[in-house]
Amino acid sequence: MESPLSRDARGLSKALVGWFHSSKRDLPWRRNRTPWRTWVSEVMLQQTTVDTVAPRFEAFVTQFPDPHSLAAASDDAILAAWAGLGYYRRIRSLRDGARSCVEAFGGEVPRTQAALMKLPGVGPYTSGAIASLAFGEPVAAIDGNVGRVASRLLGIRVDPSTAKGRKSIESELIPLIPKDAAGAFNEALIELGALVCKPSFADCGRCPIRDWCVATDGDPMHYPLKRARKASVAVRCVRAFVPDGCHVWTTRIPDGQRLAGFQELPGRWLAPGESADTALQGVLGSLGFSEVSVGDTVANCHHVITHHRIEVSVHRVEARPPQVSGGSLARIERSLLSSASVTTETRKVARYLLKDRR
Ligand code: SF4
């Protein structure tokens, strides 16, 4: 049977784009759209809400107005500029992409999805978003929002977060993208997913494309196919507060690990049944400390990372520091324990530790 979509793709895009122009939110990256601003905004918006990103966007692109400026920035500068946005791997990856853009394209953001995909950290969604929104290339940009809307619109019950699911949506969506309004069409799908066709409620009554939507024949909540959620695991983490005058000993997280470049108090997750004393003796010994004496708990906090609920306890420790420090060992002023150069977990416990002046 011929679907309403194949009969009237033009009508669908007209209704969708018309709705977008009359209903879209006024967001900073939509004013003065440039390829670089589009790239930055798409990276910032990954796993972070519009409400969090909107007040931060202009300051970031003012500090880093083009790929050249970000490519030349130091670790400390980019981490400070990204502070509070979370998922810090993104800013390193954006800088890697900016460096590659400078080296391979003279700092001009590539115009096609194929060229954009050659940049490190730029995947199918980001490349599709930049190519279509900034350059008008008729390619798909399928993130979680668009995957859900398209799954319902097209009646394809797949998981859009998998490569296979995204491919099957993409193959049916691309023929619907108008060549003369690819950016507005894609951005309208993003906006529709944010405002109308939401994960837990599809407001079909006020949807501009309901006449074309396959999911309205049944229950839209039936789409898309959802991946089974991984249960979260409780873990215990122990850390050492080793004061040294006005300073505190820390470790810098090495390259290649999550939160690389940030400092945190020395410590690690505990194995089942393991004591804090055993773990901290081992950690501090491996860093070159001697005469380690693990004292009472001076701070506790709870912290959540993806599938882990972490109970953190910080112990005061007396120890003789190594004669020669190096490797991941670092030392910062106590007051900087609540600064942007440390992990969020460290900042959480810092409010207790900064009161401890002994
Ligand atoms: S009609 Fe309903 S299910 Fe279909 S796209 Fe619109 S809001 Fe989503």
C-alpha cells in the first residue's frame, strides 16, 4: 500500500518547515549561524540540555571564535572554559577536531558530510548537522530526538541509537529531505522532538506532521524500540586528604582516561571487603609516599557516573611525601580544591575539606 509519505513528501516538508519558522525557540546558535558556531553548539548539546548550554554558548565562542583559536588553546584553558558543562571528553575531542581542521583545511570548516567525517570526534550526527544546517547539504542528522520522531513518523520500530537502526531510518528519511531547505527540515525535526514529539508524550494534536505520521494509526509510544537499561551498580571509593601546609597532594588523571587532565585526591574504588587503610596504603605507596598513617574520615559524598552510584569517603592521611615528585602526582593550593581544575567529585568533598585548616 502506498503510504501518505511517498504520496506527498513535498507537503510534509512544507508543513514541517513552516511550523519550524513560526514556532522555533530563539537560541544563541540560531542567531548568526556559521559553520563553526554550528559545530560548537552541536558538541555542547550532546548529553547537555539547551537550558544549560544557552547561557554558556556566547562566552565560549567569544573566547574561541574559530578553529584556529581552539586548536591553539592549552588544556587548562579549554577545561576552564568547559567547566560545568560535564562530559569533558567532548571539549578535548572538539579541540582535536579543530586542530585537524586547521591542518587539513586551513581552518575552514569542511562543507560536506563526507569531509566532516574525516575530522576526529565528528560522527554521523554532528557531520550531518553541520553539513545540512550550515551548508544546506541534503543529508540526515539523526540524534536521539530525530531518531524518535522519524521512527514514529515513518513507522519504523528500530533502536535509533544503534548503527543498524540509524541506517534504516536514514535510508527512508533522506528521500524526504527537500534539496532547497535541508537545514530547516533537519532543524525542524530536532525542534519537533524537543517540543512536541517527546520521549514520554507525543502531543499529536498540535503536531504539524500528524497527517503523514504512521505511528498515529496506533500508539506512538510503541516507537522507537528501546534498548534495555543497564542496572546501576553501587561502589565504594576511598580517597586520601594529605595536606602539606597550604597545599594538598593530588593526582592528575592521565591522557586516555575519562576526565584526563583533571586533578583529584589520590584514591581508588574498593574491592568487596577491602579496607580503606589497605587501599590507601597501596595507592600512596605507589605514588612514592612513605610512613603512611590513614586517619579518620573527614568528608563523604555520593557521586553518580553513568551506571555507577559511588559512595566516596575521604580520609585524613599523614605521610612523608616522595623526595622527587613526578608522574601523575601533583600538589595544589587547598583553595583550588573547589576550582575548575579538579573533578566534580573533588569539588563535592572540597566544601568539607576547606573547613579543615589543621
Ligand atoms: S503525529 Fe504524534 S507521533 Fe507523529 S511525529 Fe507528530 S507528535 Fe510524533
